[in-house]
Amino acid sequence: MKDAIASWIGKLLTVRSDDAELVRRGRLLGILLLGTISATVVVSIVHSFDFVLNGFSEAATARLLIDLVIFAVLVGMLRLNQIGRTTLASYTALILLIASSPAFEFRDFNRLALLYIIATGAASFFIQPRASFVCAALSGLSYTLVFIATRSTDYNYFLVVGLFMLALGTWLAATSLENALRQVHQRAEELDRRVTERTRDLTATLQREHAEAATTQAILTSVGDGVIVFD
């Protein structure tokens, strides 16, 4: 049972692409999407109980429908990731996270900040290292719009500045990781090149020795008289 589940999860995280870097990012994105889908399923179960216990109220129905829409969108992005459209799935996930966060947490700035932090921190690893700065800017803009729309009086400057500091940290981490992986790939390519050259040289040497041995054998076979070699 455990092996079957592991195999099934492995298939869900498989990204069909020849680009090793894209496959690495796709796997990370797949893990995040699977975790989010699992959380959505748990929340949907809780909302289902609420839907039944509250006598099929409109509020419970709306929450349940929203959960189903989120689940469908997440499954669609996971499918895009599996077929190699990782970049599109990443942009879609982050944009939806930033754009939809005010709608779901319109008056809860603490949860709103958490969603922005997740988007900013994940962008560097799923798209490009510099994408974290774009997400930080979009998150800051979204937070400002929410602040204006709610007519709040306490603007959290530390959140906006913290998003850009987080973007800087994730940019450094993602850049260092990509440089390390690039060096590993370069060393692997250099090793493959040396092995190929050594194999080619060894093959040429063996072919030359085989040709010389065949020539010697042909000479000895064609000699009609006996040959004695002595010192």
C-alpha cells in the first residue's frame, strides 16, 4: 500500500520535459500544488460538515462552492505542470494567489500577509530568482489597494518592506542554488566529454592493434616455406 501511494505521488510529480532545470522546478511546484490540494480537501470536508449542520445555509453553500472551484483550478495547474508547462502553471498559481487573496481575506490582514509571503518566497524557486521582486511589488500593490478599500488607518509599512527583504533573501538563495547546480552540470558534462575522448582513443588503439595483428597473421598464412627466427 505504501509503495503504491509513493508510486502514485511520483507519477503526479513527474514533469515531461528534456530540460533538467524545468523538471526540478516543476517537481517543486508539484509538491506545493499537491500540498495545497490536500489542504483544500481537508477544508472542504470541514465545510461540508458545516453545510449539513447549518441546514444548507447560503454562507456554507458559498464556501463549499469556492472550495470546489479552488480544487478544480489547482488540479488544472497540476496537469499543466505534468505536461511540461511549468512556467505557465507557476505564473498562474502566483498571480491567482496574489489576486484572489484580498477577496478571501479582505479584512484579515494577518492572513493576507501570509499569502503574500508565500507567493513572494515561492516565485524565486518556481519561475526565476528575480521573479520574487515582481511578486513583492505586486503583493505590496495588492496590500495597498486592500488598505485603501477597507479605509484602514494603520498601514503596515513593515509588511511591504519585509516582502522586498524576503524577495532579496529568496533571490540570493535561488541564485546560489542555480549556480551550484550549473557547476555540477558543467562538471558532469566535462566528465562525459573526457570519458568519450578516452573511449574513442581506446577504440582507435584497439582497431589499430587488431589491424596489425590481422596483417601479421595474413603474412604468416601466405608464406609457403617454413620460417625460422633465431638470434
